[in-house]
Amino acid sequence: MGMIAFYAGLFIGILFGLLLSSLWAFSQGKPKAGALSDPAEGYSQVNLLEP
């Protein structure tokens, strides 16, 4: 019973660690508040498919 609890805790810990690291990585990738990227030059603001 001890081995089952150990491996279950190990598995849950790995999943929890992956979840937290994913959330941290996504939070680091977001642009800062109010910082919008500039639109590409030469492209229409209305129809993005037309140059």
C-alpha cells in the first residue's frame, strides 16, 4: 500500500508541476498591459487579407 501511495503522489506531483510550469510560461509570454504589437506595414486595417 505504501508503494501505491508513493507512485500516486509522484504521478500527481509531476502533473501538478507540469500544470504550474505551463501557466507560468504562458504568463511570461503575454505582452505587458497596454502594449499592443504594431500592425504589419502595408496591410489594410479593415481587411487583413488585402495588402
